[in-house]
Amino acid sequence: MKIKKLIYILIVLFSIHHICAQRNYDTKEVIELWPNKVPGENEVKKASTQTNNTKNNVKRLTDVTNPHLTIFHPNESNKNGASVIICPGGGYQILAIDLEGYEIAEWLTSLGFTAFVLEYRVPQKQEGALMDIQRALRIVRNNATEWKLDSDQIGILGFSAGASLSARISTNFNKKLYPFVDTADKHSAKPNFSVLVYPAYLDKGPNNTLTPELTLDKNTPPMFIFATADDPFANSALVMASALRSNKTPVELHLYAKGGHGYGLRPGNEAAEKWPVLAEDWFTKILK
């Protein structure tokens, strides 16, 4: 009986912790990217919509017209001064905001990073999404002193379509995509490092070669790429890594046999359990 009672207490405590964690996401500090009109956006600003699809216990958002960053701060005791902007995936249709956003931010803060979850424009607003991530990087860099961050250690981490967006800004950061809004836009939009987890849409060139939009040069940041062979989008990882290698850009590629697509870092999938360990090791090498 005592064992049963203990198990029951543990279940209740876990449930309370989970509920509190979910509520905590709604009370995090939020920074709107665009103080006035959102460039290139025809719809008025409003809260994003959660879809009815909760398959695999994933919260999916769509109809994002007011892009913003949600900030997750690490404990001061292990803060490392580096920061990461997280781009959830969802095929440029939705954002898997908890699986590939909030949960990733919690993991990054445990490593000492200040994490920012980006709600970029969806559905099917790829150009607007690129403006959003460019503006987000400039805002974080502009506030680096206030947030006690190293402005030369601002990275980006994306999943699936979010990894596509991460690759796009890593190769298009110098393009003027929108009329400058304020002094934040004087700052560079270049990520200092990029992490692409099960990336998609990077092989849209002729014969499944590199997507033409992704123009690499000597300023392309170092990248960590993880995918699995049974992922239908796996060729994106291979093509991107090959292009980076040819460009002499530091790249670390991991291709596991199985894992599929869209697993985040939740336990129960070997790929989901492996990539965070490998990424953490990579962070220690590039953030010296």
C-alpha cells in the first residue's frame, strides 16, 4: 500500500509540475518584433491560432500575424553569455511551438544559454518569415548589453521548415529585406552559429541540388546538422553539408539510420536522445 501511495504522489507531483510549466510559458517575457505595421503583412496583428490537431501531444500554432520572441533565461549560476534563437518547424504551415520551441528552450537554458523562441509568420509566408528572423537577430544583438549577452555568440537553431529558415538567414543575412524600423536595424543579422535538426527544403535546386537561394560565401557561419536516413527530407542535410564543405565552412554532420522526422528531443526515439548530446559537445567546441 505504501508503494502504491508513493507512486500516486509522484504522478500527482509530475502532473502539477507539467501544468505549471505549461502555464509558465504563457507568462514568459515576450518581445514583439515589429512595433508598428508588420512589413509585407496584409492582415492585422492578432494572437496566433492553436489548431485542433494535437496529434502526438504537440501544440500547433498557425495564423501568425504578430511575430514575436519569447525569452527563456538560464539561472545566473550557469549562464554562459551565449544565446540561441529557436525556429520551430511545421512545413511553413504551422509552428510546433512546444515540441520544437519551448521544450528546446528549456534544454538550452539548462546548458546556460539564453533562449528565444521565435513565432514567425505562417502559413505559407516564407518571405515574411525571413524578415522576422532577420529582425529577431538584430533585436537580440541590440539588447545584448541589457540582457548580459555576448553579441558575438548569438546562434540559431531550427527544425524542419525552421531549419530551412535558419539556413536561409545564415546565407541571406546581409540582404535588405524590409525598410529599417529603428536603431536595432543598424546591427548585423548574421547568426554566429547555426544548428539544423532534420532540415527540409534545402535541396530545391536542379536534380535535388542546393536550393539556389542559399548562397554561401566566406562569411557563412559554422553549422551543426543532424538527420536520419529514413527521414524523407534527409537529402537536405546531405546537400547542405556538402555545399558547406566545398565552401570551406566548418560543418559537423550526423546522419543516423532511424528516427524519422519531427521528434524534437522527447524520449523514446533514439535520434531525439542522440542529437542534443552531440550538439552540446559541438557547442563546447565553437564557444571557446
